[in-house]
Amino acid sequence: MSTTGVYAFGVQPRRRVNAMVLFRLEGGDVLLLKPSYRPDWILPGGGAHPGEPIGSAAAREVAEQLGLRRKVVYALTVDQSPANPDTWQPEGLGVVCDGGLMSRAEADALSLPMWPCGIEELAWVAPKRLREHVAPFMEYRIRAALAAVTVGVRLPLPYNGESAQG
């Protein structure tokens, strides 16, 4: 008997949550990172630990990858991805959070940490050049997040009914 789509009482389906952060410059460029473990570029961020609030996960990952301390309290877009049986990855949610506008001075001061974190380089990329750097699903996420910023849509990231702004 197939149990696809049916979960035993008390057993929750396993999902991964990827908390990414969109940082922008005044001219519209977005910050991308080149990881050592994949061929394409990504937004700063990474996986949330079990029970970790999405905003906290995004802030932790940005601190680890860039040494940048930011409070992350808003989401711009959410993208659901299917399970991948080839890599054993469960289905997931990709949440693109708002990192806000960065000043040129702050952007120029960014650097990768001295300790290994799996990131080889960073770059500011114009939206018209995204396709040259990122996978199609990541390009869609970035464009959806930029569209949300353009129209002023930011979704709060509460955790268990409490504000992330604390």
C-alpha cells in the first residue's frame, strides 16, 4: 500500500528551510556569493536549524559568510521546492528576506571571513546579468524579491506569534 501524501499520526513531514537575504545597492545591483560546493552563485544565507526562526537563521548565515551583523525581520518572497530523490533532499521552502539597501562604503568594506565557510567570492551583480550567474530558480527568487521591494511589500517574520523585531 502506498503512503505517499499520508503521514502517520504524530509524525511531521521533513522539510528544509533555506533563509536567504537580498542586499541591494542604490543602483539596483544585488549581492551574490560564489560557493565552493556548486557551479552557480547564490544569495547570502543558508539552512535554518530545526526550531530556529527564519530571521535568526538568515542573520546567522550572513554573519558566518560575511561577518556582517544584521537583524532580519522581513521576508520578500517564498518559493517551495520539491524533494530531490537523486540527492535525498526533502522538499523545502526558500525564503528570501530583506537585507535592505547597503551604502557604497558598507558594500566596499565587505569581505569574506578568514575561516573557511564554503564561500569563494562575492560580487555585486546588475539584475540584467543575473542569468549569467545564478540557476533559473534562484533568478526567479531574486526577481520576485526585487518586484516585492519595488512595490513596497515586506512580510513580517514572526515566530510563534511574536514579532521578530523584538
